Amino acid sequence: MSDKDLETKKLICELCRQFFEAGWVTGTGGSISIRNDDRIFMTPSGVQKERIQPDEVFTVNIKGEVVDTPAQKLGGRVPKLSDCAPLFLHAYQQRNAGAVLHSHSACCNIVTSLFEGQTEFTISHQEMIKGIAGYGYFDTLRIPIIENTAWEHELADSLGEAIANNPRACAVLVRRHGMYVWGNTWEEAKRHGECLHYLFDIAIRMKQLGMDFNAPPRPLPSAAVGGTASGYKHILLDIEGTTTPITFVHDTLFPYAAANVGAFLLSTWSSVATSAIVAQLQQLARDDVIAGTATAAGFAQSDLQAADSSVCIAAATEYVIALIKADRKVGPLKALQGLIWEQAYKNGSIHGAVFEDFPAALQRWTKAGTKVSIYSSGSRHAQQLLFGHSVHGDLRPHLNAYFDTAVGPKQAAASYRDILLSLGVPTEEAGSALFLTDILGEARAASEAGLSTMLSLRTGNAPITEQHAFKTFSSFEDL
């Protein structure tokens, strides 16, 4: 036996003692398994888990075939592989797990009775949800529930189906029985198990108190809803609905681009910048044709090198207008719109709209030493044009940085983590950055990344009907 295998068996014994003290593996119930490469080490069946020794641990391969059976001890029973083995194998084979645990704790049993007649346990708005890989505070955690059987091995098929049908799940509850939980490593499996036991306990206690453990906290009374922007080192701003009336983009910028795209292409067709964008747009059109978008067919088949460019320009114009109407968030369209708007801003045809109280707020923040940055779905070029040619003049001297969706989707926590990295904000100081937006999904993503977050409730913004716990503001004066 290798040193690594021996250490793994010792670890299993140590964890058995810990889990016995926690009430997970009492009465010889429950089990632990850990994988080393192509070998899986499992506890035997029907033994006192707190007294188990390394030489009592079985070794099986990934197919479940026993490759090392413990020797029978003097006066002891013949060693028997855990009845959990076929269930463990589903997690190893389907999820490539590094460890799988089986708990018989009381909370795992009781919590399934809170969901009688249902096939999953759910809970949301709990800090410990963040201990489950892939989940955040605002997410609804879902753990499938399967029905118990008279014999453990008879659960294998239904547990395998539950794992296959719930790709985000890291555990399966067995009604009035217990839980199977896994992770990529034994540390992750242990963490998942600890967090889930905590969440099951919380659910049971909240139920006893008549509280809904799937409901978000109640919002603060209106008199206490406002927040403050003082004390933050960074402020990150959305544009539409936050710094700028939501109507500006859809009622001014988009219509201007649609009305002038033909003339712009005609006058700049041979330029390097336009040629590069048009080539990207045509590739997008070809992808759209494959996806079944009929409006892209004409431009997708156009000859960009034709001596007479009028036909190609007409087809490109039609395609771009279709993209604008569909509000497609695609790079080549944003780049082309940015060039069209740049002309318009420079010749005075349009000016960037911002809320009346925004310039004064910018001055207050920058005077206090706060760095203000922008994060919008519009390109960084378009952002700088808007604030550089605003109705209140050039506001760019007050802005520190610009981010667009090249950093990632606005409703993904990873995007905000990357922004913090770019701004030089350490992870442990993420709360020193304040994100302002009118979109609940963006607020949740930023909050998951650790940023302080407030929601903009400006007149004209889409109403937020879903319950949430974020502070809100309707004017920068509120901050």
C-alpha cells in the first residue's frame, strides 16, 4: 500500500470520528468515501464509525469492483462493503467527484418532511448558500429529494436519475433517511455537507417560528431606504436608468443610428475602420443564416469587394437596421453605432443626456476623493462620447475608467470581480466599491461579488416588482 493510500484511509477514519460527533454517522449508519486517482476508499457496512481503523477500509475501482478487502479480525464479523457503494459510484461516474459522503443526521431526515409530496428542497437568501459551489446569497438553492426504499442499494437507480436531472446539485436527499453529498475534493465535499446541514437546521427552525425560508428579507421602511455614497473609495455606475434617462438610448441614439447608417456606410465604405466592422457584420450575418434568420440572407451573400458597392451597402444597411430593431447586443453593431454617434456628437446633431443632478454629484464625489467609473452594455467608445459631449459639457475629467461587456455579462458576478481587479480593489475590500444600477439582476451579481449596491428608481425606469433587500435612491441628492 502506498503512503498516499494509507493517508487517505487514516483521513477517512478521522472524518468518521468528526462526523460521529456531529451526529451524521451514529448507530453504524452513514458512510464516507474518498477517491485517489482510479481507486476509491470506502467505509465498511455495519461498524461503529467512530471506532473504525485504516485496515478496515475497503478499496474499489471506478467500476465498483473490490480490489482490496480488509482482513477479518479475530472474533470479528466478516468485513462487508458499504451498501452505499452503488450510490456513491453514481457521483463518481457522473460528476467525477473526489469524495462522496452519506449522512444520517436528524436534520437531513426532518427537512424532507417539510417538503412532503415535493421532489426538491429549496432555500434562498442565506449567507451559507455561498458555501455551495456555483451559488450566491440571492440564488435559490435546490436539492433533489428521492423516496426511500427498504434496502439501501435499491436507491441507486433513483439517485442516479436525480444526479443526471439536476446538474447544479451537489447532493441528493432521501426522504426520512438522510443525504448523499459530494465535491471535487474531500474538502469541498465536507464543506458542502457542513453548509447543507446548517441550511437544513435553519429551514427547520424558521419553519417552527412561522417564517418563510424561501422569502427574501422585508425591505426597510421607506423612511430608511436611502443610502449614502460617502465613505466609498470607488463608485461604479450603470448608464441607462442610472446616470441617463432610459429613453435616451432607445428614443435618440438607436433611431439616429438607424436613420443614418446608410449615409454613413456610403461615405466611409472604403475606410479601414468601416471595412473591418463590415467584415465582422457579414460573418455575424452568415452565423444568423445558419441559425435561421431570414433577414440576414441578403447581406450574408453580398460581395464586399464588388466594384459597384451600392448593392452591398443597401444589404448591409438593411441588416444593421434589423439588428438595431432587435436590440442585439453584438460587438460589430456597437462598434458601427459608435462611429455613427461620434459624427453626430462632433457635429452637434446629438448631445449626451444625463440626469440634471448627475454633474453636481460627480463633482461632490471626485472632490471627496472617490474614483468614479462606468460599466455599461454600450461600448467604451460610446460611453466616452456620451459623457464627453453631454448637455452639461465634458464630464470625462470626473470619470476614472470605462468598462463594457468585454469584461463579461453584467449579470455575472465574475464580471464585477474582474472590474475590482482592474481598479486595484482587493477582494477583501470589495465592499468599499459602490455599484449603482436600475437592474435587479445586475445588483445581485455585483452584491455576490462583494460590492455594496443600490438600486436606481428614477421616473421612467422599469418597475422592480420582485422583492429584494437593496437600498434604493431616486435622486443623486439621496446619496
